[in-house]
Amino acid sequence: MRTERLGRIHGRRALRSHASGFTLIELLIVIAIVAILATIAYSTYQDQIVKSRRAAAAVCLQERAQFMERFYSTNMSYAGAPNPPAQCDAEVAPHYTLQFQAAPTAKAYTLQAVPQAAQAARDTLCGTISLDAQGRRGEGGTATNAAECW
């Protein structure tokens, strides 16, 4: 009877010591799953950064377009307008160059935001975004239309 009791005790200890930890393969599987999820999350994060920088550039173009309309209402011509300053220049400057596509004429202008450095490499969908005097929006990337970028 005593031997039977000792057998049960040793059996319980054996079960307890075997079930109380993770095996190496279980740990490697968990690490692999976490690595896959982190890769997906980082990629999505980078896409959102590109979109937010593009949105900031679009807002900056619209602000410059408002300046151009004020210039036109004062001078009755867009010709001779300086490259308009904007409040958002400091935020956008590291990622986009904001400029005229060509010198403004009396009745027309086109403003554009040209991506720089990493933004140019990552934003192949939209590339250069533009806004003209009639309010038409444009893009210079692989997007099917400008609405995807604005």
C-alpha cells in the first residue's frame, strides 16, 4: 500500500514538472507569430505616415491657392505673384517642395508639391500633387485619378 502511494506521488510530480513550462518549439512559434504581426503593423504604420504627409502637403497647397486668389483680387492678375508663403511650410518642407509648376500667367497658375527623399520613394501612388487656378487637382503617380490622393 505504501509503495502504491509513493508511486502516485512520484507520478504527480512527474506530471507537474513536465506541464509547468514552455518547450523550445512553443517559444519559437510564439516569437515567429509576434515577428509576423510586428512586420505587418510596421508596414501599415509607414503607409499611414506617407498618407498623413501627403495630406499636409495638400492642405499647404490649398493655403497657397487662397493666397493666390487674394493676390488676384488685389492685382487682377496672377502674373508677378511671388511663391506664396504658408504657415505649414516648416511641417511640409522636409518631405515636399512646394512651388509653381511654371510662372503664373495673368489668368492661370499651377501649384505643385513635389515629394522629397523618403517620401518620394514611398509615395509611388500619388507622387507630385498639384492644384491649379480653377481648383483642379492632379497627381503624378500611379493612382487612377486624383481623388485617391486628395
